[in-house]
Amino acid sequence: DIVLTQAPLSVSVTPGESASISCRSSKSLLSSKGITSLYWYLQKPGKSPQLLIYRMSNLASGVPDRFSGSGSETDFTLKISKVETEDVGVYYCAQFLEYPFTFGSGTKLEIK
Amino acid sequence: EVQLVESGGGLVQPGASLKLSCVASGFTFSDYWMSWVRQTPGKTMEWIGDIKYDGSYTNYAPSLKNRFTISRDNAKSTLYLQMSNVRSEDTATYYCTRGLPGVYWGQGVMVTVSS
């Protein structure tokens, strides 16, 4: 199985500052079609997960452009610029390159 | 509006069986693969499996393959998860999603396995 390792476990951010979350894959997530199948989600307290980024760097519909995704074949970063209080929750990365699909362990973002 | 509504959860004893349902609306159910994902009380997310739009093919997490079965009834726009011989570690919130876990998730249904 592909293992996704997220860091840090938690991050505390002052509103208006930036935050970065790392996700490292045990295997390249670049497909033969040139697509990197790494996704990012935010789960706000008491809610279902919501998609933020698909295929490593594509912003999902309705997601503020304060969120951005980048990376290589195995190392990925979610950046949140100008963090707002509504960004609180747990962030997950996930891979859909090959079965079984897998998720990272999550990074909790808190506001200072 | 796309809606996914899970049901069938609750308290169940170890070794018992349970069937979860997910009723879909707002889209043509028979056009989409569907998935199940669960989240443990410790917030670990685990992909359970998925099913092809016509129900002819399924994929499962290897650790769950022998106990969990995904099926669908396209006439009823309903996705199912049959859980058998449940264990305490199956205690989780279960979500159905449209396609790859992407934009559309249900609200989740809680399953607690305890004697």
C-alpha cells in the first residue's frame, strides 16, 4: 500500500499569517498519463470532509484561492496564505493513483 | 443539488452483521462509481472500497475484503455496505462518496461496536 506521511501533526497560526502542510508519499503518485493523483481535504469540526485540491495543484470549485497545492512526484505541500478563523480543522492528503486508496494521518490547524 | 444520505448505523455487538445504506439524489446515480470511507474516533481516515456504476466491479481495502461487501441498487439510487463479523475496531463514522472521494460526501453515519 502507498503510505502518506503528513507533517506537522498540528499547527497553530495567527490569523493573516501563512501555514504549510507537508505530505510525503512512499511511492511516486505520477501516473503514466502525466497526472499526479494527490488530493487535499479539510474537515471542519463536526462536518464531512471537503475537497480543497485535486490532482496536486488544482483548486476545487468554490475553494478560496488562499489555498494552493504544489509538489513533486512524492513530496507535496498545501499552503494556506492569510489564514482565517474559518480554516480551523483537520487537513488530510489522499492518493488515488492505485488501490487501495490511502489517506494521510491528518494535520490539525488551530488559530492562535 | 447532489445529496448523499447514509443510514443504518448504531450500536452493534461484536460478531454481528450490519448493513448501511446511502441514498443518492440530485444526479444520475447509475452514471457514477461510488465509494465508502470511514473515520475512526481517533480521526484516522480509511478508504473501504468502491463499486462501478453498473455494480459489476468492486475494489476493497485488503484488510476489509473478507468481511465487507459493497453493492448498489441503481433503480433505488442506493449504495450499500454490508458489514459482517464486526469488531471493536470497526467503530467509526462511515461516509459514502460519489466517485473518487471528492466533492460529494454524505453526512456520515456512526457505527459503534460494543458489547
